[in-house]
Amino acid sequence: MANQQSTYKTSNSDDNVTIRSISGPLIINGDGGRDIVHVSSDEQKLDRINAFLAFDGGQDDDVDELVLDTTLRMKMRLTFSM
């Protein structure tokens, strides 16, 4: 049986979302405000992200961020605005 897709919608203000692991498809929909999604396990790895992960920051003027934290020393920060 395939994993069901989950969707998470943030509030209309600034939000911080932390993803430690997923095993099924996950879509995060930002709304108003500055939204930050931080992806990393407790071991600072991404190997527990075993499915499709998408982040849509919304159609506001705020800058949203997707942070992929892969090691104790390095972070990849993707910043985007619409």
C-alpha cells in the first residue's frame, strides 16, 4: 500500500516548522508571514527524509526559507520570495 500524501498549512503569521523524518509524501503550504522550514535529523543528516517533500511559501511579500541542515558544520539555506 502506498503512503498517503500529507499536507500541512501554516498560519497567517511568521512560522517555524522543523522536519526530522518523513516516510510518506509531505507538502508544506506557507501562508502570510515569514515561514521557515528546517529539515534535519537529530544526527544532522537528511537520510531520514525518505519521501517527496515540498514547501510552498505562499503568495505574500515576505521572504521564506528552506534550511537543509546536513552536518554539524554546514547548512544549505535556500531563501526565496515571490
